[in-house]
Amino acid sequence: MVAPTHSNYFEENPGPREARLDDDSQFYRNDTQEYSADGDPLPGIEGFQIVGDPRPGSTLRACGFPTNGTTLCNFQWVRCHEDGTRYSIEGATMYDYVVTADDVGTLL
């Protein structure tokens, strides 16, 4: 139920965007730094990860370190199904999310 490795969907920045935290980890982190058109680093979250036990009733937490002037983070937990459909989880807009039975068999 954790996001898989995927390529960047923006044509101007192709290539891997995430890496496993370690060889045995089910969690991923972003290894790249984004820059504006004039070369200044953009605000972001360094070391972003989702931690917790992905089972119904358990809490997952999105965490990381704000960089380059980041002062506010907006969260929206999303449920992704095997057929590629994605649904925003209503009311799941905080950094903590309690996994439900509806999440079983999906990616969060």
C-alpha cells in the first residue's frame, strides 16, 4: 500500500524520481532537487517518507524536512487501484492517516 517507484511525468525532467530508503525498505524517498527557471531551488520537502504499518486500524504518517523556504504543506491522501484509477480520500488532508478496510489491495 505504498507508492511504487515511478518516473517523473514531466517531459522536461525525465528519469527516476524516487529510491528505496534501503534495500529492505518498503518506503521510498525523493532523491532529486527541483529548480526554478532562473536556477533557484524550489521549496520542497527533503527526505519525504510515509511511515507506519499499512494495516486497517493503523496510522500512516507523512513526514520530512521543509527546505528552501517551505512554510506550509497541504496533504491529500489518495487511494490508487490496480486499474490505474485514483481517488482522493474524503477528509484525509492531514499528515496522519488511519488505514481503513477500503484501503486493502490499493496503493496509498
